[in-house]
Amino acid sequence: WRSLGVVPDAVVGHSQGEIAAAVVAGGLSLEDGARVVVLRARLIGRELAGRGGMASVALPVAVVEERLGRWAGRLGVAVVNGPSATVVAGDTDAVAEFVTVCEAEGVRARRLPVDYASHSAHVETLAAELEEVLAGIRPRAGVIPFYSTVEAAAIDTASLDAGYWFGNLRRPVRFQETVEQLLADGFPVFVEASAHPVLTAAV
């Protein structure tokens, strides 16, 4: 796209998509971006796969948080994509129970096709090793504004070190807030660059 003169005025990524956004912004080299993807995925596969799950639910985050009381310590809010688009993550059995209860009450909910719980307490076990394997990446100040869905704000890409990429996997994806911030900052047109339009409806 850039070779044809198509250059974004700002970028925002969603979960692992933040790595691609950081490369496009100039905050990570392509090699470092690939390193973050591969090394982190390797850890997830070894340590988290088979232990958890995620589910989307068509409810506002405040309502979801109230409902999660019965699964305290087992489920948490992982993603907020929009006013009625929330994702929970946690223990496999708790995710299944949550979906069953929602469906029984006529609330649209579905399990996502993953067997681990991103953006949940499960990720805590990766903290030390993730910092170690990503210690060699060299983030730098980018040339395109980078809006972080971890912080729900524009941040300096020179801060995208190993600690940031742990937070990106552990903390909730604040996509709705970040889109709202982009709109407030004067960015009225969004293009989703992905395999298929997962987030266009949320935007």
C-alpha cells in the first residue's frame, strides 16, 4: 500500500494486531515485529494452550462485569470492542458456564475458537519468561501516530519494549475507547486491514 502512496495518518491494532500496527508506525522493525509474534506465540502454545477459553457476548461491559460476580477469580473482561460487544476470558469450564447462562437468558454469546485465555490472569505465568525472550527487541520513535489499545491513547512507540508486549497480552483490549479517542482527535475514516472484517462493525 505504501509503495502506491497509501499511507495512514494513524494506526491502531487489536491484541496481536498491535504488533503489525507498531511495524507500520515505524516503532518496530519488521524483524522485531516478527520476533514478538513468534516468541510470544511459542510461549502461549507451551504454557497456556488447553487451559482456558474466551467468549464474546452482546452486552455492555458494565453489565458483563456485574454478571461475572459468580465466576470471581475464574473469568474476567478481556476485550471491549463496542457498546454492546464484550469478550470474557478465563477457565475453560467457567467460559462454558457463562455462555450457557447467557443463552438461557436470551443473551447472544458464543465461545471463540481458541483454547487459551488471552487478556486474563492466566497470562501472569508468562511474565518473567516473556520479558526475557523479548529483551533484545529495539523499539524506536515511529513516524506515524500509534494509538495503543492497552492505554486507549496515542503513545510513543519507543516505549514498546518487552514489558509493553506482556501488558498487551495480559491487560484488556480497550478497542472501543481507543476508537473514540481517534474520533475525538479528528480521524473520521477507518480502514480495517485484516484477513476478513472482524472489527469494521465494532468501529
